[in-house]
Amino acid sequence: MRQAAKIFSLILGVLIISGYAFAEYGLNFPAPATDIGQEIYDVHMFTMIVSTILLLIIFTIIIYSLFKFRKSKGYEADQNFHKSWFGTWSWVMVPAMVLGVDFYIAGEAQGVLDKFWNAPKQNCAREGANKDHCFDMNVKTIGHQWWWEYEFPEQGVNFNGKFYPIKVESRALDKDQTSEELYLRDVDNQLVLPVDTTIRFLNTSVDVLHAWWVPELGFKRDSIPGYIMETWATIEKEGTYRGQCAELCGTWHAKMPIVVKAVSKADFEQWIEGEKAKLLAKLQEANSNKDWTKDELMTKGEQVYNTMCAGCHQVSGLGLGAAFPALKNSPVAMGPAAEHINMVLNGKNTMPAWKQLSDIDLAAVITYERNAWGNSASVVKPADIKAAR
Amino acid sequence: MSTTTMNATHSHDDHGPLKGWRRWLYSTNHKDIGTMYLIFALIMLFLGGASAMAIRAELMYPGLQLLDPDLYNNIVTNHALVMIFGAVMPAAAGLANWMIPLMIGAPDMALPRMNNLSFWILPAAALMLILSFVVPFFPGGGSQINTGWTLYPPLSLKVGMSMDFLIFTIHLLGVSSVLASINIIVTIFNMRAPGMTVWKMPMFVWAWLVTAFLLILIVPVLAGGVTMLLFDRHFGTSFFDAAGGGDPVLFQHLFWFFGHPEVYVLLLPSIGVLSQVIPAFSRKPLFGWNSMIGAMIFLASLGMVVWAHHQYTIGMSSAAVNYFMIGTILISIPVGLMKFNFIATMWRGSMTFETPMLFAISIVIMFVFGGLTGVMLAIVPADMQYHDSMFVVAHFHYVLLPGAVMALFAGVLYWLPKWTGNMYNEKLGKWFFWTSLIGFNGTFFVQHFLGLAGMPRRIVDYSIQFAEFNFISSISAFVYGLSHLIFLYLVITTIKGIGTTKAKPRSWEGAQGLEWEVESPAPFHTWEKAPKIDKEGHYVK
Amino acid sequence: MSSAQNNYFIPEPSKWPIIAMLSILLLLLGSALSFNDVSVGNYMIVFGFALLAYMFHGWFSEVIGESLSGKYGEQEDNSFRQGMFWFIASEFFFFLCFFGSLYYLREIAVGWLSGEGYLAATQEFLYPAFEGAAAAWPTAGPELVGGAFESMGPTGVPLINTALLLTSGVTLTIAHHALKKENNSGLVLWMWATIALGLTFVGFQAYEYIHAYGELNLTLGTGVYGSTFYILTGFHGFHVVMGSIMLIVIALRSAKRHFTPKHHFAFEAVAWYWHFVDVVWLGLFIFVYWL
Ligand code: HEA
Ligand code: HEA
Ligand code: CUA
Ligand SMILES: [Cu+2]
């Protein structure tokens, strides 16, 4: 038995040492960037310390009795221990003590909870808004299988933040990327937010449950299709904060990173103007009656394809497994254009409908699919899409 | 030996076991049915364990290693369902079948044919479960189940036909557990030997009584919930669709109304086992007998009304989250009392450290650890960070494995001499204990850090910042997995009697209870004549 | 509570549990396939039903035989009673699941969708038109899934059905009294009266469904109202049908004088079940039709 005890202390030692050895590898929450995040961090540390103390007490008592009350040392069992006053009254004493600790913990937690649970309802700019609890701007986060869409309702800006870089091809290639620092942590369009601004987040989804989670901001909320959930944060420190989708949402749940770049208010204004200009250019392009050539469509199509479609169908067009069909040599991609357009516009089973894309993007991506990877089929023009809608 | 004579005087010629396969298929004998339950559970443990090994192999390095993302999620779903419904619950039911009639001095279960039915539904359910896993690989089989064991819509509405197989699997499992629970309740209420009042019943019997009640109340709700899922999938209803006025979260409420009490269904029989094992090897009666019963009833009742702590992030009013938070934290009272009673039973005892006892002691420590992380999870603000991260995975393996699986191992080793007539090889037992202890802690301890640092659960691939701990976890998981082979070897050698010694009727020095009054191995029929029990609850020869 | 326990009846090994398992497996496997348009599924369902009927016939014949040959004493009888009681308890929770869902959807989910409570922003941003009268129960949701419909009021058929079921509870009790007084013709008569009432109920329910589908445009697909309406009344109706079949079996057995005033567990089990179905209906009438 002594040997057993040795092994036991050995394990304990190893665990403690490993605790130090890995200190550099994030053993705890990342440093919070909001004051609510800080409070959450504190309440987490508080319960953890209480738990550790309780655990140590219990551990000590057990270890002590293991050495003291063993038959091999000739210890005779006290057959009446459970009939002593202690045995008679422990059923009141123990729960009373536990209840005390429970209430202490719950009290701490409630304090934090009350501060952030209800999101501000009024815009600070509005006449008569409650200045202690109001928001300066709204940001809508919309979960898609499998990327995030962001909308700034007041500014009229809307864009997608998708997993990047999309080299996701096969297993082998995927592995190549795994040496990259930001493997699975980077997106093509970051969500830029101003600091010292109370932001109300409106979380929702268009297909299945997702959850928007950036640890540094201190909250995680589910995105539920058909419902809107409000949360809020006031970011205090500039910086880049990375998170990802935290609710199982199907195949590429692991590839829904979120990158929030917190910048000064001025930088934010500048960024948002840039976004507006981009959207305007897009709109102009859509309205101009330009006749797109095949080459132009192919170039644009490749870009759209690699951001929108490659997650499933892969950059190589070879698809993935049985679930995601290859587009190379696909009967749809090589067949009549009408069917192909219909498939992309309206989706089928797991294949999403892509109505939200512009006619030009759709024409481009469909043309690309029909002519890339050795495919050869007709060119599809924006007008064809318009007709098909 | 009086028991021997007692059983010998009774002639069995008229109703001994049938020969061949009929013995098992047609059985109405609680011991045979118990054996079948246990073997089934062991097979399922290995199946679930094999999928766990696949999970850990995939997570060993960042990047996609072995599994496609859908296959990974399919395996995770299957792993959880097989372990919980296939391994732990049947194993506990097997112990109940074997031991309850022996412990309360009954000749068999109250409803023996129904007993057989509740077992044999399980293989049918297992077949359906396996079909739900493999059907997608056949042409026209639809997509794989990539929802996790919680089956949340709308994702589960999008899965192909394998989801229907899974829904019916859950119906089958539900029927099986409800029938088994009814049988156990009736047996306990109606079949006790004269003088065996409820207040003298062994604690294992009490634990199962509470568990059976819990099952009867919660399983039908899950059945109803998945039925609604089926209707949404095929008959155009809108229970879980906001457009029609429904709410996907409704399913979560129904699932967790079942799911949270379910974890106590897994826990309680093991508390019962520990309440037999710890006094036996401490050579003194269980401390706090009444408070133990009270704690179990309190735990079951409180456990029924705190389900939404799994859903803090779905949007509930602050009154609701406050209620669920406080309710959940209060569960530390009954569980704390149980653990306290175990420690106080060891206190001033005269302990020896056979394998069941080694397990029992380490279970107390590790379960308290897991329970305390549970209390951390119950804190709403902090759960905003923990939820759906690897921290949760670490929590529930720390409660599930010590709290349920390891305690069942302890129970199996404790009663194995009674079942087989042979003492298992203690040395092998110790090897099994130490390897699994090290493997287990190595696997799951580091997952706490992963979760805190921000690694979500149910992801097939992760960024490199999580690589080191996942590697440690995977290697330890393989050690842990291999340790189960020792257990398998141990059980087989004990049954075959290779390298073992013959077991006495009372196989352990400090063991108490009616089950130790019959021979080892227990004869096919026991207590056909009810045993006599004195005022203290002891057997009268 | 504890009992004298010599010779508790332990049945011989039996093939019926295995057959029961196979029939259920066939039924469920068949349903899973047939819901997904795999046509073997239909055959499996038919075969499963046949096997199920065979099993029930065989298993119950065996039990009735044992009962008639006096193998069941008081303790066995007690086991059956308790078993039936807890079975009904589990059924109760099955229905509670649907009632609970009705409550949640009606009071909480539709509330959020129409701008009340914690998720009120939902209405502001997603369904600006879904408020006030447009969102009042009965509703098919913000997007009026299934189209405009009329709801099923409490008067008319539902009221008649309530009366029918309540009366059937009374007639069943009269039958029970007749049984206790060894008035066999009375027993059989009142049993058939109960069955007639039960079947009339089923008939009215069928009529109601036809009416709802044909004229009110109230279908399973009519948003949450249609969904909850049909799942509750449907599962209840299914239980009434099962109960009626059980009552018919008991009536036939009564005619064969299987029951004695002291020894009639089967009768009581079915009576309990019927009363349970009755109580569920009252809940339905209040929460689904009336309020
Ligand atoms: C056997 C199984 C089991 C057991 C016993 C428990 C026990 C507990 N669990 Fe756990 N839990 C699971 C299995 C289990 N759990 C599973 C499977 C999941 C995940 C499901 C999924 O999402 O897939 C889960 C998830 C889970 C969550 C959701 C996390 C999330 O998804 O965000 C929460 C949150 O509250 C929680 C809490 C608790 C609590 C408070 C207890 C308590 O019962 C613990 C009580 C015990 C103690 C507290 C220790 C002993 C007491 C003392 C020493 C006294 C002193 C203590 C104090 C004063 C605090 N559990
Ligand atoms: C009682 C229940 C139970 C049990 C016993 C286990 C046992 C194990 N679980 Fe379990 N697990 C769950 C219940 C359980 N789990 C649940 C409910 C989930 C959540 C699912 C979800 O998210 O939906 C989960 C999820 C889960 C995950 C998270 C997946 C994810 O979120 O992405 C992981 C990852 O490490 C994991 C690992 C393990 C391991 C290593 C074991 C080991 O203990 C297994 C050890 C046993 C064996 C290994 C079997 C015996 C040995 C052999 C088969 C011999 C062969 C050996 C080798 C090849 C080495 N489990
Ligand atoms: Cu989106 Cu997970
Ligand atoms: Cu829980």
C-alpha cells in the first residue's frame, strides 16, 4: 500500500509541475477587453478558488484517513461512530455549511448577472434615453452555415466574414496550414468595432443554431433562427480579438472563426466610409448595363466561388466525401444552364439557396463552375439570372 | 453451511435453466437476465470506447486526420448515446436485476416475463442505433447525424433518414427503461422478505428505487420531445419553427427536462454501489443512513427542476436564469451530504484496499472535483464563457466516469465472486485501477485548460494554440482505453476460473447483506423460501 | 407492506417477450423506412402489426390461462396492480410533455415573436406586423404557415365528446359494481355500453378532423396551433382507440365469466386506463378547446 501512496503523490506532483510548465499556453481565460468581461473573469476566479479550497480540505481528510484508519496498521473500526452526536447531527450541520457557501457564491454571481443580463433598449442619441443604460450603435450578427454575416443597420453596411485562407482542399493540404499561427482563426473580412462605444449586438441566424463567441468580449449567445437575441459590450482596449462559433451547426462548425478588430472611434468612421464606398461601387456595377465578357466573369467567378462555395465543393471542385458533390464533370455544371441556375438560386437539401447574391455574382460563379477545372459549358450572363429569379 | 442446505433441500429438477440458446432468449430468471444486461453493457462500452478512441485520434493533432467532419460529429453523437444508453444504464440495470432480488430476499423480479422484454428491447435498440450510424454510407441513405447527442433542431431537421432511425432508437430505449423501472419498483414494494422493511433495505436497493421513479417521470418526456421532432420532420408541423410560431428552444427544454435528471439516473445506482462497497471495506456500517436516503430523494426532486442550466445562452429572462442558477447550486447540498457520508464511513474504519475500495476512494475525490466544476458551470455569468467549450466536456467526463462508470466497475468487481464463484485476480485488478486512474486524469484534466483558453467542443479541427494539451489528452486516452483490456481479461479469467481462488459465500470479510448468505456462485434459484430477518435487519439462520 | 412469500409464481421461460421485441422492431424500422419512401417499410409495418397481434393474443392467452388455473395469489395480483399504476404514471408524463409544450409555445414563444418578454427585439426586427390581434392565440405564427384557418371552438362536437367520455366513466363504474355483486349480465351490458360510448367518441373525433381539414383549413401544418391541436387530440384519440380495444377484450372475457368479485385485475387495469384517458380529455377540453 505504501507503494500506492507513492504513485499517488507522484501523480499529484506531475500535475502541479505540468501546471507550471504549460503556463505559457493559456491555462485560463484570455485577458478580458470589456469591463463586464473583467467581472466575469473575477467571478470565475472566485468560484474556482472556493472550489479548490473545498477540494483540498476533502483531499486532506481522505488522505489522512487512508493512512490512519487502515487494517494493516491494526486499527479497529469504531462500530458506533455513526451513533455519536456527530453522526446524529451531521445531516443538519453539513447541509447548513454547504448552504452557506452556496449562497455566498450565488450572491457574487447575481451581482455580476444583474449588471449585464438585460441589454440596453434605447439609443443614447434618442431624446430622453436612460443615459446609464443605452447603446450607441447596433450590430447585427447573422449566423450562416458556415460563416458570419454582419450588418450595421444605422450605417447601412453589410458584409460577410468568412473563414480564411481558403486552401481547404484535401486533408493533406489542410495539414500544411496547421503550422500557421492563425490556422482556423482568420477571416477574410474582419468585424471592425469602435472602442468606448456601447454596442448592442443583435444575434440571429438564417439556418440552424450558431453561437457568437469572442472570449475577450465576455459573452457567448446563441443565434437562433427566427429569433433575435440582444447582448451588449463596451470594448475598452484596442486590439484584435478572435473567437469562433460555439454551437454545433453541422459539417464546418469548426470553421466559423470570428475576428473583431477594436479601433479608435475615428478609425472606425474611416473604415465604415470605406465599406459604404465598396457597397456603392457594387451597386453601380449591378445597375450598369455592362456586357460582361467570359473572362471577366471567370475572374470574378473564381473569387466568389472561393469565398462562397469552396467551403463545401472545395477549391479543386472535387467536392468532399459523399456529402458534397464534385462540380468538376458534374452533370449539373456541364448540363443545361437553366438547371444549374435553379440549383444555385434555390438550393437543394444541404445545398443552400444563394438568392442573396447579386445577379452579377451569380452569373460569374455559375460561369466559373461551368468552365473551370476542365469543365466546358455555356456562359451565363447576369440577364439570365434576372430572368430566372 | 445453512444456506447450502437450504438451497439443497429444494429440488430444482422441475425448473432449472433451459439448455442452449433458449435459456437466454426465453429467460424469466433474474440472474440470467442480469448477466445478459451486463454483457450487453460491456460490449457497448467497448463500442462507445472505440468511438472515443476515434475522437481522440482525430483530435490528437490539428488538421483533419482521419475523419470527415460529418463522420466526426456522427461518431461523437454515437459515442455519447452508446455510452449513456448502451453502457451505463444497462450495466446499472444488470446490477439491479442480479442484486435486488438477492438483497431483499425475493425469489425473482416481480414481473419476470416483462423483465426479459425490457432487456431484449435493448439489442433491438442497439441495432437501430447502429443502423442510424451506417445508413448514410449506403446509396440513398441521406446525410449523417451531425447534431451531437442533444439532437437540437433545426440541425436535426436537416439530417437524412438516419435521424428517423435514431428517433425510434430513443423510443425503444425509453420503453425498455420504463418497463425495467416499473419492474424494479414493483419488486421492491411487493417482493421483500418478511421483516425486510423499507428502512432495512440495503442502500443499493434504495438508490435504485429512487432512480426508477426518476426514470418513469422523465423518459416519457424525452419520448414526447423526439416524437415532436419526428412530426416536424415528416408531417409539416411547426413546433420548432419560428415562422409558424414555434421555437427551436422548446426542444432544448424538453430534452434537458429529461437530460438533467438523466445524469442523476446515471449517478444514483453508483451511489448505491459505493454505499455497499465503502462500508464493506471499512468494516463498519454506512454513516448517515437516513440522511443518505433523504439526500437521494432530495437530489432526485431538485434535479427535476433545474434543467435549463444547460441553456443559459439561449435567452431567458433574468428571473429565469437566477432561478435555475440557484436551484443548480443547491444540488451541492444533497451530493455534498452523500460524499460526506462516504468519507465519514471511512473515518475510524478499519480499511483494506482491495480494488473495489481503491476505486471507491478515488471516485469520491474525482467526483467531488467534477461536481465542483459543475458548480462553476452553474454560475450564469461564468457559464457565458464555459458553455459549449471543452471545459464542459471535462466536467461531465469527471462526473460520468467516476460517478457512473468506475463505480459500476467497483460494483462488478465487488460482486463478481458472488456471480462466478471465483475471486478475481487482485493483482490484475490493481493494474487495472492504476492504469485507468492515470489514463483517465491525463485525458480529461487538461481539457479544463483547453476550454478556458477558448476551445469549443464538438469541433473536428482546432487551431494550433490548442495542440499541446490535445496531444496529452489523446495519448492518455489511449492508455485509458488499453486499461479496459485488462478489465476484460480479468473478467474472462474470473468466469473461466483461470488463476483464481474459489470464493466463499461471504466473499469479503466486511461484506454485509443477504446476498452474502447464499453460496458463491449464487444458485439458479435463490430465496424460494423467504429468508428470516430479525429486528436489526440481520439474517436469521 | 412486506408479505408472506411462499411460492410466488415465477413463469416458465417464455417466447413472447422475444416476439414482442421483434414485432416492435419491425414496426419502428418499417416506419423509419416508409417515412423516407422506402417501400419495404410498408411491408415491414404490416408484418409487424400482424406479429404484434399474434404476440398479444399469445401472451395474454397464456396469462389468462395462468390466471384461470389459479396460479395468481394476492401477491401476484398486487404486482400487476402496482405495475399498471406506474405504467399509467409514465403515460401521464408523456402527455404532460405535450401540455407543457402547448403552454411554452402559446405563452412564451408566441409572446417573444409578438414583442413581449426577454426576446422582444425579435418582433421589432423580424416581424414588425406580428402584434396585437394578428398575434393572438390561435395563431399560425408570424408567417402564417399553412395559411388562414379557423380554430376549433369548445362548443359543439368537443362538448358532446366530453359528455360521452364522462358518461362512459360512469357506465364503467356501474359495470364494476355489477362485477362485485356477481351480476354478470349487468356487467356485460354496461361494458358494452361503455364501449359504445367510446367508439362514438372516436367517430365524432374523426368527423371533427374531417371538418377541420375540409372546412376550417386547420391541418397539422397550420403553424403551432394546428401542430399542438393535432398532437394532443391525436395522441389522446389513439389512447381512446387502444382503450376501446382493451374494453372489448374485457367485455368478451366478462361474458366468459373470467372474473370473480375478488379476482379481476385485468378488469381494473383497463378501468384505470380508461379513467386516465378520461382525465386527459378533460385537460384537453380545457386547455386546447376552451381557453
Ligand atoms: C453523472 C453525470 C453528471 C453529474 C452527477 C453532474 C452533476 C452536476 N452538473 Fe453536470 N453535466 C453532465 C453530467 C453530470 N453532471 C453532462 C453529461 C453534461 C453535458 C451535457 C451536454 O451538454 O452534452 C453536464 C453539463 C452541466 C452543465 C451545463 C454546462 C454547459 O453546457 O454550459 C452544468 C451547469 O450548470 C452542470 C452542472 C452540474 C452540477 C451543479 C452538478 C452537481 O450535481 C454537482 C454536485 C456535486 C458537488 C458540488 C461536489 C460535492 C459537494 C461538496 C463537496 C459540498 C461542498 C460544495 C459546495 C459548497 C459547492 N453540468
Ligand atoms: C457515460 C458516458 C461516457 C463515457 C464513459 C465516455 C468515455 C469517454 N469519452 Fe466521452 N462523451 C460523453 C459521454 C461519455 N464519454 C458524452 C455525453 C459526450 C458529449 C457528446 C456530444 O457532444 O454530443 C462525450 C464527448 C466526448 C468528447 C468530446 C467530443 C467533442 O466535443 O468534440 C471526447 C473527447 O475527448 C470524449 C472522450 C471520451 C474518452 C476518451 C472516453 C473514455 O473514457 C473511453 C474509454 C473506454 C474505452 C477506450 C473502451 C475500451 C477499450 C477498447 C475499445 C480497446 C481498444 C483500445 C485502444 C484502441 C486504445 N467524449
Ligand atoms: Cu456555426 Cu457552429
Ligand atoms: Cu444538468
